[in-house]
Amino acid sequence: MSTEQKVLFGVDNSQFARDAVAAAGSLLKNNEDFKMTIFHGIPEPNLSYLSKAPLSAEALEKHLQLWSKEEQKLIRRAKKAVIDAGFDPDRVDTFYEEKCKDPVISMINLANKEGFETIALARWGARTLAQKIMGNVTYRLVSMAYNLPVWMIDPRISSQDVLVTIVGADSSRRVMEHAVKYFAHLKESRFTFFHVIPPILPQLHTASYWDYVRDLSEEERQEDMVRRRKDYSERAQSIAEEGKERLIDAGVPEENVFVKFQAQKEGIARDILTELEEGNYGVLVLGRKGFKDISQFGLGSKANKLLHTAHALMTCLVN
């Protein structure tokens, strides 16, 4: 597993964004392998108000230069917020794009071009109407950056404890590895690998499963279901135990690492939210999708519910 940790963090001119990037800096300041680049897309200024008093070409150019300088101050303020949070100045860079038409597309393109392996953004932006919903730019980024992990940060992070959600699918190995790679430096934090055992396995809802069992007898179907449930549980347990071992090897005390499996109570997403609230976790690491292939680029239903409902934490959505 690569130790390189390059994260592209998008900001706008909101206090939310500065608070979020500062919160991320505070959480990750002791991770010496972590490097952050703060991105700001500078939009073209709206000059329609000048139509009644048109400027000369020289005056207009001066006006545009002043606009650009003011926008660049924004990204410097964001960098200062990160440094003030204790983050090493040598590990934070800035990047701004002038005449940016769509910050989501710009960030995804830049991340793919420059090798950023994660993109981060505040939960809300300057145009979010209330701090109860996800900002439009954030939601679009979460939906479109399907090939990259995305961090959505509510700056009111409640703690530095980490909840890692595990299912009995290979995608959970990437979730586990992401948690270990980025957060193993939190030696004093509590880590919980959490798995909600569903009453019916997710793969039993798929058309391919019913095509497979169509010609089996009832006894053979029951035997197949028992075998699949056993394999599912063992896979989830194996991933969780491997994650625990890796954290301990990285220096996290064994008494700070837990593996918690429980039967579904109210629903998988609701049970995860309950664990988040009762355990006062500040970081949630989860997969983009589980077994159900909703669409190639979509979000799983559980991830979608958690992204809209979970608050006061950093939510890490792993592709």
C-alpha cells in the first residue's frame, strides 16, 4: 500500500470552507506523510453592472486584476487557517484556476492529472441555504468523483475517534486500508471496525443470484444460503481483524482498537448513525457502494443516507 497521501481540498469564499480546511489540518497535522493542496476556482466576474457606465479597456483590465487579487487573498486566508491549526506550512500548497466555470470538473481533472488520490470539500458552501443540508457543489463532487475517495467535512468535528464500516465484500478492504493509511497517526484515538449483520444477505437481492438458484431444490437453496452467510461473515471478520492488526503495527494501542459486529436493528444506515451518535465519533470511513450495483457511477443507498444525515464529523467516502 502506497504511503503517498496527496489530498486536494477545495475552498470557496465561505467561513464554512475555512473552518473545514482548518478542522482537517488539525486532525491530520501529525501525519507526516500527508500533504494538502488547497484549490480555489476563480469565476469570471459578473460585469453586467458596468453596462450603464462602460469602462475603457485599460480600466477594465485593472478592474479584472483587482478582482483576481481579491480572490487570491481568499486562498491565502484558507492556507493561514490550516497553518494556524498546527499544520506544517511545508506540507500545504495552494492552486487557483482563473475563469473557472465549474469547480467540480476542475477539481476532478486536476486530481486525475496531478495524482491526487483524495478530494476534500466542506459539507456546505457559500450558497448553501442551511447548515442542515449538503451544499450543491459538495453533492455534485461526491456523485461525480466516482474513481476517487472524497472527504466531506462538517467543521464541527466532535472528536478524533474513527468509525470504519465493514461489509462482507472486497470493497471493504479498500475502506479499511484508507482508514489505516490516513488515520493511524491518531495514536490516542479509538478505532472501531463496525459491521451490521443484515437479516438477508445483499447479494440475495440480485438477479444473478436468482438465476443461479432457479434450478436448485429447496434443500440445496438452504444449503447455499448457509454457505454464503458463512462466507460473508468470515470475509467481514477477516477484513476487520486485518485492519486491527495493521493499526496496532502502526503504533495504535491494542486497547484502542475494537471490532464490533451486531445484528441489524432498525436498518443498516440507521444503525450506523446510532453508533456514530452514541460513540461520539468524529471520523466516519465507509464505502461508496456495497453489493448492489445501482449504477456504474452512483452512490449506494446506505452511503447516500449517511452523507445526508451524519453531522459534526469528517465523512470519508471510499471508491
